[in-house]
Amino acid sequence: MKRVHLAIAASCIAFAAIGTIAVWQSHPAVAQEAFAGSWDVVDVQPAPWVDANSANKPYVNEEVARGRITFMADSVQGPALLNCDRAKYEIAKVPPEYLFQGGLSDPTRQAKELGFKGGEIVQMSMSCISGDADIGMDFDLLDEDVAVFALDNMVYRMRRVQP
């Protein structure tokens, strides 16, 4: 009878270990799931932290402003600046104070003006090291089909491409 119990215990431990490894290995694909697929940039506007007296002047990157960005499990395709063969993603739910790396002067009001509904915001941080280039960028969901990101003191709005 002892052998049966040992066999059952060993089977349970093996099953738990395999399940844990599967969860760890699937994490990168899960991390970008809410953002997976293609997005078209549909609007660009100066960031809320830029005013007439600001030393940081806004700059529109025309390639990004007309671009399509595709998030895949471990890569990003899009305008040259965002292309990445080995992307890493992290997902977090953040308050408005965390938007644009804390760049909003009145986070609750400015987030609402940008279209955020209130409460926690789903944010994907994408990082990539590719050759001599190193990029890190946050993408924030307004809803399941609209997201924003900031670049060079501009806020780019993108809409999910429907299949």
C-alpha cells in the first residue's frame, strides 16, 4: 500500500512541476495579450505637459504618425523606431499618476481629457535591445480597441485593426 501512495505523491509533484513550468513559459505571450495584434496610429497631439513656455518642444515622427504597429508574442513590427525582434513585455494596472512616466501635472483631470475612464489603467511596458538600439516604451489602453503612447512630447493614439 505504501508504494501506491508514493506513486500517487510522485505523480502529483510531477504534474504540479509541469504546470508551473508551463505557466512560466507562457507568461511573455500572456503579458501582451490585451495588446496583441495590429494597431494603426490614428491621431497625434501635443502632450499635456507641453505648454508655450516649455523647453521640451513637441516633435511629430511622421513615420510613426502614419504607422501600423503589430505586437506579437516576442516581437514588434512597425515603424523603424519600434521594430524589435526580441521584445519583452510587462503588464500592470496603474493609476493616472503613472501615465507617461509620471509626466502629467494634474493626472486625474488630464487622463480624463485624454479619454481614460477613471480607475486603474492597463499599461504594457515594452522593452527591446536590438544591436546598438535600446528602447523602452509604455502603451496604455483607453479601452480594448484604443491605446495611447508618448514619444518626443507627443501623444499618439492608435486603434486596433479588426481582422
